[in-house]
Amino acid sequence: MLVIGESIHVISARVRAALETRDRRTLQELAVRQVEGGAQALDLNIGPQKKEGAELLPWLVDAVQEVVDVQLCLDTTNVAALDAGLSRCKRQAIINSTDATEERMAAMMPLAKKYNARLIALALAESGLPATAEDRLDLVLTRILPAAEKYGLPVGNLYLDPLVLTVNGMQEQAQQTVSAVHYFKHLADPPPETTCGASNVSNGVPRENRPLINQVFVAMMMGAGISSAIVSALDEELMRIVKAISSGVASSKKDQLYLDLAKAAGAGEEFQVAPELLSNPETRDVAKTINILYNRQIYAPSYLTL
């Protein structure tokens, strides 16, 4: 799985201040820390930036490329900013993102073709996010793939994104998202590339619980066959889990639980949590989180203590 570091994001007060003041050093240090943590690509999220985007994004691309040599994922809705930023990328870039509306695809797909960039395509239409994995698949088949053919964008340059929603109020969607990736991977041979913003699964969750929910969800998505994910490369435990699943080597009972969870997701099956996993202190919190993500237990901020 290609790890795309998420930490250069305008939602962060520190990043936002660095962008506003053109603080190269802060952003470069953050880029280096993510790559040292295991990121193989970096998401650069500047927000809409309607006024300054066309100047800001290429500045940021140049600043980051001075200190790291990885793919860059340019994240803004500003088409002019994307055009300017893409022109500065030394490696094949990733555009984040288009949805499945004709207006957005008409803007983004020709831009991706122009620069031979990868394009993240969200399973999202005018009516909103489809409720089921099957409906997401239908959106890909009836809108996204035909549009790629229309605009001459190779399917190999697409990253299909089922769109991750939070367990806080929409926990039934976690399993639908995992199933959608499983379906996407069986669309063709070779299978299309897939991605997601994994940390969205814990939006609105208390800060102390977010890493564990993200870790368990990433294990499920890796098992389902996701090609890449936008995650925190600064989360050492998450990166350790990614390596364990990639290698298939478990060094503890908890690691084995993650491997078994990924294996079940790969087979399109629900992982069944054995009672002993809930009674063992080493695996209890992971097991409880699995039940939350499979919608077997109603999510509450205090779910780990219930």
C-alpha cells in the first residue's frame, strides 16, 4: 500500500500559519518527518485558496521538493492552483480530487491528462454519497469510467475512492466502504487503483481514541486490497501495523489479530471476534474497535470502557 502522508493540511493551525507567512522551514520539516516516518507520497492541502492559490501551491510544491523526493498529491478545489502546482512537480503527481459530477470531471480529467497525473475519483454524485457499496460500484461503472474514456484519461491513472465517513454518527458506513474497495478491486484485471482518506473514519471522535480507530480501519482496508491511503505517517503504531500486514509477519497476539482481520477483509468476509480476544488485555481494545467498525456495537465516545 502506498502511504500518502496527510499532515500538510490547511486545517492544522500550524500549517495554516506557515502557509500564510510562507514559512518554508516549518513545512519542510513536516515533509521530512513524514517521509522519515514511512510516507512514500505527501498530500499538500491548501484548501480552496480562491485568491492566492495559483501562487501558493507552486510555492509549496517547490519548497517540499527541495527537501524530499516523493510523489506529491495536490489537494485543492482551485483548478488554476492545480494547474500551476502540477507544472512544478518533478514526479508524476496525484490530483485530489474529482467527484462523479460532470462539471467536476470536465475540469479535472483533462487537467490530469495534460500533466499525465493520477486523479483521485470520489464515488460521490450530486445526490450525495451512495448508501451501499453496490451503489458506489454502480457510480464508478456508469459515470467515472465512461468519463475517463471520454476525456482520454487512462484508467491506470485513476485512484477510485469510496469516500470514508466517520463512525461518529455514520458507523454503518465503515463496512460499506471496505466492501466497496473489495468490489473495485474486482472490476478488471489488472485491478484499478484505489485510495481513501483513512483518518476521516475517526472525525469527531475524542482525540485519544482516533489513532486506534484509524489503525483498525486501515488494517481492514489493506485486507480489502486498497492500493494507497492518505494517513498519518507520524503515527508510529499505524506505520508499524502497515509494515506487519505488508510482510505478513506477526510478532505478538495483537499483530496476529490485525493479520487475521486483514485476511477476512480480503476474502470479503466479516471477521468474527472471539470472546478470548475481548478478555485479553493485549487485544481487547482492538477487538472492541473491530466490533464498532462492523457496526456490532453502537459507537460512543466511551466505548473502550464499556
